[in-house]
Amino acid sequence: MSTAFGDAGVQHGLPVESVAMTDTDEAPPRQNAFALVRQLVSGVVRLAKLELQHGRQEIGAMLAEAGIGVAMVAGAFVVTLVSLATLDVAIVLGIAALFEALPGVVVAILILIVFVGVLVVAIVTGVGTARPPGWAIGVGLLVVALLAVAFALPAYLGFRAAWHAALFVFTTQLLVAALIAWRGVRRIKVGPPEETIASVREEVAWAKRLLKRD
């Protein structure tokens, strides 16, 4: 029995515990800190690249949607212009029918009222900023007189034509546009900020007076 235990305890001259240690696999060596940092940095770089690619795709989709929206807005603008042109045609046809139904004297008076009204509005709105010069008022009166001869006189004589009414509407719209543009140009002032300069001058003068007192 003792011989058996002895044989079991010793194999080829080595203890049993030593044999068990050699049969098991050795543990893998631990990675150093430099390798871990390198893996972490490479992972962060890959993640940043993925996020950048995803952001580009998202921005591309947003730009595509924005392009479609801009195209739709442009289409709506074109349709609006067409509808305004249709409305203008309807106005012309309506005025032509009105001129056809009214007596020539009434039509001539209406034409004069429209042109004189535009001139009065131009003068009145010009007073708010600065009084219009005399030559401007004279030119306005001359334009009204010429338009009266061109439109009111034929209507008074009984001339009725659709193109005449269309030309009257066009001239009236052109005068209104010119009036609006004139008012806009008079409001445009490009120059040094006068109020700020005056305020700075006052503050500098106040500082000088304060230094003299001290």
C-alpha cells in the first residue's frame, strides 16, 4: 500500500502539484498602458469618423429638403405673379366696360380725377419730409396736362377702345409705382451717424468740463 501511494505521489521524479501546474495553460501577458491608450484613441477616432459621416448625411438630407421647399416657394411665387397678371387683365376689362357704359364727359372727368389725385398725393406726401421744389410741381402739372390730353380728350370725344382703357390702367399703375419709388429714395440716407456723433461730442465736452473743475 505504501508503495502504491509512493508511486501515486511521485511521477517521473516530480511532485503531483508540479505536474498539475505544467498541464495548465499559462495566463496571457497583460497589455501595457501604451497599447490601451492606443486602442482607446483609435476607437475614439473611428467613432468621430462615423459621427462625421452621419452628420454629413443628415445635412445632405436637410439640404435636399430645403431645396425642395425653395422650389415650391418659387413655384408659388410664379403662380402668384400669374394670378396678379390675371387680376390686372380683369381690372382692364372692367374699366373698359365701365368706360363703354358711361358717357364720354363722365369718363373724361374720372380720368382727370385719377391723374390729379396722384399728383396731389405726391405733393402731400412730399411735404412730410421736405417741401417739393417748384420745378418738380411744374413738371407734375405738365405730366397731368399731357395725360389729360392723351386720355380724357379722346374719351370726351367718344373714342372707346379696349386698348385705350388698358393703356390708361398701365399709365396709372406706372405713376403709382414711380410715386412709391420716389418716396423710398427720399427715405434712403447714407452718411455718418449724426445723432451718435452729437452724443459723443456732448460727452467729450462734459468730460473736459469735469477735468477743468478738478
